[in-house]
Amino acid sequence: MSDNYLPASASNRRTFAIISHPDAGKTTITEKLLLLGSAIQVAGSVKGKRGPHATSDWMTMEQERGISVTSSVMQFPYHERTVNLLDTPGHEDFSEDTYRTLTAVDSALMVIDGAKGVEDRTIKLMNVCRLRDTPIFSFVNKLDRDIRDPIELLDEIEDVLDIQGAPINWPIGMGRHFKGVYNLYTDTIHCFKQGHGHTLHPDERIQGLDSDAARTLLDDEYDDFVDTIDLVRGASHEFSLEEFLAGRLSPVYFGTALANFGVREMLDDFVEWAPKPQARETTVRTVAAEESDFSGFVFKIQANMDPKHRDRIAFLRVCSGQYTKGMKMHHVRLGKELRIADAVSFKAGDRVLVEQACAGDIIGLHNHGTIQLGDTFTAGESLQFTGIPHFAPELFRRIRLKDPMKAKQLQKGLQQLSEEGSTQVFSPLRSSDLIVGAVGQLQFDVVAYRLKDEYKVEAIYEPVSVYTARWVDAKDPRKLEEFRKKAEEHLSVDGGGHLTYLAPTRVNLNLMQERYPDIVFRATREH
Ligand code: GDP
């Protein structure tokens, strides 16, 4: 298969993620994209969710729950491009991971369930994309069912998501009467073929809405459809590459991922229009993807992808230059040179040793505890990529060991889990307790499960009266010291050694902020 891959050149890379509300069809579209990219022979093998590629023990837990909590990277060739698709976990509680993944892409595909329209999670994720003006493709899914009026859906995308929608194609019918999509720009009908979910059917086209073939296909709906198209052309935005690249306008496609229809039409345009690897901000300067020196940052750490190895993989987005096997990298935070010969990539979901990777690619570095989320690697320059967020947790538990002899394992387990960013650990200044914080309940369950499964630690998770956490800092070290003395009772150190205020109530937090105006209380921390 590697023969299909193009030489590592930043200009042909297209790196994106799918954003959607759970159940809109992200997994199904991912399968079809991989099928189109010939990265897999049979659809249905993308995730552990569907069985065959379950890669770790604790994934059994997500299978039981019917959710997907892991995310991975898939690379496939398409036309003249190499596409990197970064999977994002779908469950609410794992949104932090998703946010960070969105910092590592150059564009996104928004999938909308045509029957449901724009849903909560999509709104939240769009807001994250907007922070960096990430260009967005839109796909309205499930046209094989009765969906809402497409015009209404387009309005909703514009109003709710505050982005202009430019329909590229328009559906002919829906549900049992779905006949295909009409491309407004090429004046071509792509005819719908039902029931070829696992194989690619040939792209059957009719050229010209004005043709006899189009009249035959549309039959007595013909006149109505021509009127609709006039209306759509008149009332909607025209596609503009410039507006799209600025993140202000989204091309909109209709189709049904399950029936494997419309995804190809979307992908054909995607590889043409989606931006190549973009320049990235650092603490020092902007780094262009075309620069020859290597640079990149870690946006995700994942454990135990391969149960045989029990290792952790740090996912690094290459921002400039090339990775070549055996090269030396500068680990900026530690100020150390590392020789890396065993970076992996994720073609078709399988791990393979990378010989070479370029800007836009994601490589996996084996992490033995020296790599943290947000770490920057360069060819030697001291700079740090910015904008990779760490959010304050909202739920807290005090951990008590059932077996006090396991204190070391507990420390180690928690430290590793917090490096992955799935949970955060706080050590109060005044006690030897350990407090774990997470953004949702599911994360506690995962922590408990993994501590038991991987570190053989059984623990009790007690409620603790903490409302929220704020990272604290001050320009003047004396002010910070003063605050530290006064507020010691509620201060902790997090896994990265940062001083954190654990506020027992919202009122208390407000009070402290008023009382100590020189102290900065941060709800997010950049790595
Ligand atoms: P995810 O949660 O966004 O990953 O969604 P999935 O891809 O798992 O899809 C959720 C459900 O919707 C599954 O039962 C799919 O079979 C179904 N589904 C996905 N795409 C379509 C479609 O085009 N038409 C119909 N009728 N069902 C679909």
C-alpha cells in the first residue's frame, strides 16, 4: 500500500478533523473516506466500536458503553494529495482532547444529521474552530431518511453557527424518494444508488439539468426542482475560495454516508480547496510550514494503544521541515537533544515505523515519561508553539487507597494519566491527600478502571468540597508569596508543578479574586 503514498511534501498534505454531534455519522463517514482513499478494503473496521480493531483492554469498557473514547490518526492518499484525518473522541467528557486535536488541524469537516440540524456539540466545536478561523466543510447526512427542509437547514447553519453556507450541491428528494444530488457549479446530477454501503458504486452522472435524462429522472418533480434551484441560487451565498479559507464561508454538501453517497463528491472538492499546512504561532515568531528546519508540537498523549507494549504515544503535529528516521530533535522544555528512530505513523489505523514525515503529518513518539502535552520539538531553536489549551476541571474526588502499600503505583498511575490530559492530579500543600479533577464523570470511571487494570491499584473515590480549580500566578513574586501564605489551606500543586487554587464555592472564588487583585486566576492554562 505504501506505493500509493506520495513523497513527503507539505504542499500536498491536507490535515483535518471531523466535528459533529454524537450519532450524526462521523464514524460512518470516516469509514467511507478511508474506503475512498483505498486505505481499507471493507468499510466497518475503523474503530474498536465495531469490533475487529480493538487495540487496548480498557476499550472493552467503551465498547460496553457504546461510546468511543480513544482517538487516532488516519492517513490515506486521494488524487494528488495525502490526507491526514485526525479522529476526535465523541463523548462529551472527552471534549478537552477534542479541543486540543482541533489545534493540530488545518481544516475541519462538520457533519450534520439532516433530521436533527445543528446540535449542541457541533456549536461548541465550531466555536473552538472559530478561535483559529479554521476553514470548515459541511456535510448534511442521512438523506436516505426524511430530513428537514434543506433550505431551513442552510438557514440554521448560517444563523446558529454564524458562518455563511454555500451549497455546492442540492438534494433531489429525500428518504425513499432520494434521487441524488445536483451540483450547482458543474450542472451535473450525481444519481443515487441505494444499498451499496460496503462497496463503491460507479459515479453515475447526468450532465445538464436541462437534459432529457434529467427530465426523465425527475419526472413530475422536474418543474418544482428547477424552481427550487433558482431560489437556492438567488438566496444562498456563492462559493468563494478566499472566504472559505478565511473561515467565513462553508461549502455545504448533501448525502448519505451509510449508503455511501455524496462523500466522494465532497472529498473531490475537499482535496482541491482545503488549505495546505498553515503557519503556526510560537512564543517567538510565526513558523511557516515551508521552512526547512523541523518543528512540531505534542497535542495528544495516549496510553496502551498496543496492549503488548504498554507504552504511551505522544502525537506530534509536524509544523515545518521533515522528520527523518534517526534524526536529532531538540526537546525545548527540557533543553535536551533526542535521537528519534522509532517514531510511528498510523496509515489506515495501523502503526508503522515512519521513514519520513513532513509538515501536516502526525507522528507518534514513544513516551517514557519525558513528553508532556504541549511540548515543542525543533531542530535546535528555542521556541514554543502556543494555543494548546488545558482546561480547569469541574469535578473533583479525593483518592484513598484500599491498600496503603500501593502508594507508589498510585502516584505513578495518576502522573501518567494526567500527562495524557485525561485527568488532573492535585497535591494539596497542607495534606498528603491526592485530589483528582476531571471535566466529566466518565473520566473518573476511566481513571478508576485503568488504575485497577493497568497499575493494580484499587482506590476509593470520595466526594470533596471543591467547586473549581484556578491556576494562580502573579507578576510580583512577593504578592504570590503573600497569597500562598494566606490561602494555603486551598492551594495545591498540579501534576506539572503549577500552583492551583481549589475553590470550595463560587462565592469563595469571587471573594478571593476581589481580595487579591494582583493575583491572576486562570481557568485555562496553555502548555
Ligand atoms: P457518530 O456517533 O457520529 O460516529 O455516528 P455513527 O457513524 O456511529 O452513526 C450513528 C448512527 O447513524 C449509526 O446507526 C449509523 O448507521 C447511522 N447512520 C450514519 N449515517 C447514516 C446515513 O446516511 N443514513 C442513515 N439512515 N443512517 C446513518
